[in-house]
Amino acid sequence: MTKTMKTISILVDNEAGVLARVTNLFSRRGYNIDSLAVGTTDDPAISRITVRVDCDSRVLEQIIFQVGKLVCVHKVKVLDDSMRVSRELTLIKVKADEASRGGIIDIAQVFRARIIDLTPDALTIELTGDGEKTDALLDMLRPYGVIEMARTGIVALDRGSESIADSPYVFD
Amino acid sequence: MNGAEFIVRILIKSGSRTVFGYPGGTVLSLYDSLYRHRSEIRHVRTSHEQGSAHAADGFARMSGKPGVCIATSGPGATNLVTGIANAFMDSVPVIFITGNVEHSLIGTDSFQEVDIVGMTLGITKHSWAVRSPDMLIDAMTSAERICMTGRRGPVLVDVAKDVLDCDSPDYTDALEMFEPFSQTETACGAKTETAPDEEEISGVLGLIAESKKPLVICGGGVRQAGAGEELIEFARSAGAPVCQTLMGIGTLEPDEPLNLGLMGAMAGKAAKKALNECDLIIAVGARLGNKVADISGLVSGGKKLVQIDADRAEINKIVKADAYIASDAKMALRGILARSGGIAGRKPWLTRDSFAENVSGVQKHDLKKGFVDPEDIFAAVKKGAGNSLTVASDVGLHQLYTASHFPLGPADRFISSGGLGTMGFGIGASIGAKIAGPERTTVLFAGDGGFMMSMNELATVAAEKLPLIIIVMRNGELGMVREMQRKYCGRRYSQTKLGLKVNIPRLCSSFGIDGVRARTAVEIEQAVKDAVCENRAVVIEVRTVLRGAEND
């Protein structure tokens, strides 16, 4: 079976230890996490985990129902690739002196990234994108010398009025 | 009321009359409460926490209610880990309660501190790291429900010492409002437990109608759902013979013609023939673990597969099912039977009667004097012990022999470690099973390896005056591992010859338990009869030969 990147949203209790339960399950069952992001929702008692996993449809089914057995998990939804919006925030710190600074700023502008910190020897770029854009920007910046970077992991929602409330995978 | 008192009163209100455990520094106040309530709740202290864990497991398997097991922090908690994993693998409801160090010390590597919740994340159905009275109330009022609903399993309540020790005004109200879990709730759509879907039933009926040679694999989920009668009714109407997994043994009557007995390496000829020739496998309450799936040729055999399981995550996990019902076995089978007009009354394509020889297909050995053939051991024990037995086993060749040769039916109860294969499970588990079912004669079959792993619990058997009948099948080797070495290691029997010099009868008598060395089947029968008659424990050591490969 062919593997593709899947985007899965999971609604969980906003409690200590919940993330450990979910990630422990992924790790012990050998599901490979590509990206993971967690934050509270409009209901402060509930957090939303967005996880990206490279897997086939059998493993995806396993993930849904294994995760669903966790007491702290309420809903799981697999987001359709063509019917979702997704974003990731990335901060990249690049070496930049007087000679290279202009070139780096030009690149950042093309990617609609922002410069959020600037010193005589370095600058920090903020980029919001769907993941692939981040990789492309990184490739362009590498020759200048990337000092460090941080990514939030991808968060995603369905397009239109559809939401995780419409998911068939309810585990209450 | 302090946290400890709250725990004990919740247990009493839930109907727990026996708990197993071992005291220690962080659970002092819990043991103080148990002392105060000793006329209402019995505490059985074992020799080792692992023994407590297996005893609570055996208690739960026998009673159908959660077992309770208590241990202190640090080593007390880590000694439970094998027992927790064992309960998890076999879907057994056990509430494990551990003390932990004081809230303010957690995370500082203080004396006897371990992160037991973290260590057991993957082997518990749920767990609580209790650090406040609120969390204790939440944990203790939902523990049993979580254990018992959907697919059953163990939970862990890890309580900081200060929460156990300190009073909270909230406990009184919480105890007052607490409504014990009732068995009838399990059927009302709790987590992963759903009524069968009509479309799913149609899909299954369609495959059965197409099939010429359907075979049922009956797992432990059938008995757990109390669906033994539905299963045989279904098998008869579909004309399907039935194989059982280790967890499913005892679901059908041993003389039922459709009952082909145990599947796996020790399966009889009828079961092997059925697995080879069937065109449809209907797995009911059987999770098709790798041991079962490989044997049934499910992966490569081109057979169709129907799965009926309470745990939706088991569907398609190992092998893709052609149709399935994600529901408790009883509800699913009733749903099928209600609509089985199209398949009803089919003639079975294979029954055990079609085979003249014994279902096991195992040959008698040329035995030396003083050795007894395993089949003769089982026959003698059966004669001596009578009917409606609790039969427990340890893990190893003797376990597969017991499951395939000892006549076990719905009136009996077979207790064995299936998924984890825990050597040393037997004595602890049979202690718990005997306490849960004191009216039944309880027989444990153990190998000499597993017996030596857990014989410290003979002290518990003696202290609690439990009339257990323990048969040590002494073959002088770790037979199952030896068998693998014969096949895969060029007959280099590394460390599997036990060379035990232990005099088991004398060892037992030093524990205050009668120990007998039986040299013939007659002596076994007599020793069993005497122990049953006098209602006392006995350990019967029998020299025997166990071989695992006759059928290969």
C-alpha cells in the first residue's frame, strides 16, 4: 500500500500528561510523526493536537482507532488534503553582514516572510506557510549560513463551515 | 476523612471484599485504613508484589469483576509492571493502586520515587498521577467503569503520599454521591462499545452464505461477553466447526462435535485440517495476534476473514478483514442469529467425530519408570478433582498441553497467561482465582521452571490456608525454549536443562504445605482426592516428558 502524508486532528482533554499518552502511543506502535502541534481550543478544557504522519490507509485506520481508545481523546478527524487550510510558523536566524544582508532581505520578500530581528551580524526571519514553502525558503538561505531555526509544526482546519465536530470518529 | 480512607471506602462501596498487595512507606495510611476496615475488606499480602498483581489478575478472571492490587512507591510499583502488562495483554480488569512520594518531592529523585505512570503508559487502559484530592475523587470514582467498559483492561491510580495522608472536606460528599458501576452499564455504548450495525451484519451473513467451509475461531472475548451459548448456536446454524485460542479454551463443551479444541502448535489433527481447508475464518473475540494469524495462514492463505470484536482497533490490525462487526460478541452473535434465516441449518463440513484418533494427535512416549505420560496426568487429576473446576496454568509446554488435553468446558474456568506469556504467573493467579471462587476445586498445572520463579507465593497459599492443588510437571528443562533451540539453534541447548537439585516435596513442607512425589497415575489421583477430601493444599510433583513438535 502506498504511503502518503496525512493530516490528523485530535481533540483531547487539556490536562497534564495527555500529550505524553498520545505520543507514547505513536511511538510504541511505530507510527512516524512528521510534525506535531498542540494548543488549547475555544473550549479551555479541550486541546487540539494536529499531527502529520506518513502512512498507508491501514495504518491510518489503526491510528484513528488506537488513539480513540485513549480515555483523554474525544474526537479524531482526518483532514482531506484538498479541503483544508494549513499553516506553520517558522523562525530562521541567518548570518548576515553588510554584504549579504540585502540579498537575504530580497529572498525573504519573495517568500512574503518578515524580518523580525536585525543585528550587525545576523537577522531573524519569520515565515508563515504550509510547510513546503518553509523548506523552499530554507534551501535559499542555507548558502548564507543558517545559525538556528525553530518550527511550530503544522496546524490545520477544514475549509468552509465543516469542522472536527462533523467527524465520524467520536470517542466520548 | 483522608485520601486513604476515601480509597478504602470507595472500594468497599464498589463491592470489593478482597484486595491484594504489599505494604510500604508511602502507603502507610492506606494500610492503616485497611486495618480499620479489616472486618469489611480482606487484604491478602503476598510474598512479592508481582504475586499480588497476578493474584488480582486471577481474581478478576475468575469473578468477572475488577481485581484490586496495592503496592508502595519505587520498587513496590516497579515489581507490579509485569503483572500490569500481563493483565493488559489479556484484557483483564484490575485496579492497581500505588503510593508515590509526597507531592513536593516528586521529580527530585527522592527515596523510592519512580514515575510509575510514565513507565506503564503503554500497558494500562488508563492511569492517574494523583496529586490532589480532586484528582483522587476523579480517579477512584471512574476506575472501575473504565476497567470494565468496552474492551476490559487494567488501570493504575498512583497517589502521592500527602494526598493519602491529608484530610479533605470533599471526600464525604464524593463518597455519598458515588454510584458503584453496575454490570448492565457495559451494554450502553461506552467507549469502543457499540451495538452491531445492521449493514455490518448483512456483510458478514453474505460471506457466510458464500462460504462452503467456514471455521470459527473463538477467543477470550466470547467468554468475557458471556456469549458461549450464542457462539455454539451460531456455529451450529452456520455448519462451522470451532477452534479456540488459548484465551478461548473452555468456551465449548469438550464433547461437542464442532469443538476442534485448541489451535496453534499443539492443535489436534482436526483443528489443523480445518485451518488448512477452510475458505472463511470467522474470528470472534479473538485479536488474531501473530501466533494465531501465522498459524491460520491468514496472511498468505487466500482465505476470507470475518472479524467480530468489541475493540474496533482490532479490526484490520493484523490482517485485512473482508467483513466485520465492531461490537461485543454477545450483541453481535445475537444480531446475526436474529437474521440468520439464510444460513440456518447447514450441515457441518467437518466435525471432530470424523477423526478416530484423539483430538490432540500426540503420541505416547517411551517413559522411564517413575515418569507419567502427560495425558495420564490429566486423566488422573480429572478423576481425582471432579467437575466444575478452576484450572490454572503457568507458561510453557505444560500450558499448551493443559489447554489442548485437559477436558475443559463452560462449567470450568481456565486461567492462563496468553498474550504476555508470563512464566511465574500460575501460583499468584491461582491464589486470586481460588479466593474469587472458593467453592470450586482449583488446580494449577505448572512446569518446574515457572514453579521455581514463583514458589515464594507458597507462603501466601499457606498463610491464607488456600486448598490449592498444584501439579508440578517436572520435565527438568525449559521445554518450550528447548524446542526452539532444537529447531533453530542446531540442538545447542543453551541454559534450558534445569539441572534442579531441589527436593520439591521437602521444599513445600518447609512452607507448611503437603508435598507429594507421585510416580504413577494412581498416586496422582489419590493425592488429589485426599487433598480435595481434606480441603487442604497439596503440591504434587510428577516427572514427565513434554515434547512440542510431534505435529510438525
